[in-house]
Amino acid sequence: MTTEGMRLEPRDEYPHEPDAVSNFNESVYVNGFDPAQRVGGWLRLGNRVNEGYAELSVCLYLPDGRVACQFGRPQISHNEAFAAGGLRYEVDEPFQRLEVSYDGELLLLDDPSQLRDPGTLFQTAPRLQGGVSWDVSAISPTHGGEPISEAGVARMFYGHQFSRGHFNQHIAVKGMMRVGDEQWELDAFGWRDHSWGPRFWQAIWAYRLFIGSLGPDRGLMLLKNMHETGGSSRRGVLLVDGAYEEVLDLDVVTDWSPERDPTGATITAWTAERKEVIRTRVLTMTPLRNRRRTEDGALLVSRVAEGFTEFTWGDHVGYGMTEYIERLDDDGQPVGYPL
């Protein structure tokens, strides 16, 4: 499958041969939210085989505002599967069906803002056994791939130092989510992606990403990626009646909390077929971070604000994620604020 300078084939559903670079990453991500119960979450596994570990993230949003989560770096010695630390991602049929599961310990947070101090959190938070077992099926085409020409390079979502290859897709999710003695059966909609290539989180200067599923026939993935040198790229798709429409441009106006976390946004998106105004409201925010030392010893820190979000698009209402990633300056403030 080749589209406008991008290559994507069924074999890209599976692990790729790692590059020789130390920061090679192959990442799979799935989210799903039940619109009736307003419960769901996201799971991610990023294989960093040349560094000997995987980045494991499980973040479950409960109906009363609590969050059950786990983050870790389980050791891995190969890039032949997406399975580490109790999290497993398996392809049943490329681009059509997946199975995603997690079985292990979860931290249960009454107040998700505890994540601002992860050192204290991991020492004090209650720990429960939990699990996720999801059957995932496609409700849209795939979107993206790996560039094979300059035209493809120009269409890359994040750039060579974040993910050389990347594709995504809107999905339906059915299955179970368990936290201690509580359990939910989900009939959900969501989104997933798969990326590979060199990755430093700090390669992102500042971006605003919106991922929403509003039933079987409406969805969105919108990205405003701001550059350290100025300006921004604005990309994404709207899912309308089972087909993707490429976004030609978009505007984002963010509402902010006193902690400089996004609480909502008004997004205007243009495709060749339509102009749409989409409003978001963050229901639960999980304030995360990523840290890395450069070769000269400098510490670079990025905030990763992950918000369980309600999306309103005309008469359609649905759920998904708001993700604001950006570097922190010398005073610990996000460099993209207040844009």
C-alpha cells in the first residue's frame, strides 16, 4: 500500500528490524472508552531493545474520577514481540483485528495530581491487582506509514527523531477492565497507533494532540506541532462515515488550569470537504513527565499531560484523549504555554 509518498504494508503490523541507533523505539498504543459508562483508558508498550528495556504505560480512567495506572521499564532482550511487564499486544489480522491485554499491579489514585510527584507516589499509593482484556477491531482505514520520498517526508507527523514510521486507526473495543474487586465490561470506541524508528521524547518542542472517537462513523486525530525555531505544522484527519478526510489546516484555542494544564479547547478544522468546530472538555487529567540526560550531562524534562476528554462535534458526543507534550524551561514551565 503506497499513498502520497508513504509506504504501509501488512508486515508493518509486526515488529521491525531495529536500527543500530541506541534510541530505536517501536511503540504500540491503544485506547478505548465506553460512552455509556464513561470509563476506559489507554495502554502503551515501547520497545527500546538497544537500551534493554520497554516503556510500559497503563492508564485507566474510572467513572468517579479515580485513576488506576502503572508505569515501568521491564527488561527486554529482543524486538520480536510486543509483550513485557504483563502487557501483551497481538495481531490477529493486519489492519483489522488485535488482542490487547494487561495482567498485573496497578496504583489506585483518588487524586491523579499525585502524579506530579512520582517518587512519593510509587512509595505511598495503594496497590491492587488488575487486568485488561480487549478485542480490538477496525472501524476506519489505516492512516500513515513510512516515507519513501520527499513527499512522504513532508507528511511525517512527528519527524525522524520521534518516529520515522507511524500509522494510526480508529477502532471499536470490546472486553473487560478490572481494578481490584471492581470490573467493567466495555462496549467502547477508541484509537490506536504503531510507530518505529529513533525516538527521544524531547525531540518534541511542544505539541497539542487530540484523539477522539464519537461512535462508529465519527472520529478525529488532530495535531498542532510547534517548532522551537518558530511556526507550527498542523495535520490530522477527520473520520466521516467510515472515510478519512485529510485536514488542510486547524486552529486550537486552549483553556488552562492554574497549574497550566489544559482543561479544554475549541478546535476549528478544515478539510477539502468541510469546516468543523469541535469542542473538548478534559474530564480527568493525568500529569506525566519524561526526563533524559544529554551526552554532555544536561537534564531535559518534558511534560506529558494526558487528559481523558469529552468531544462535542455538532450533534455527536464522544470520548478520547487530549495530549500536550512539551519541554519544560529552566524554571520548570512548559515552553508552549499559553498557545
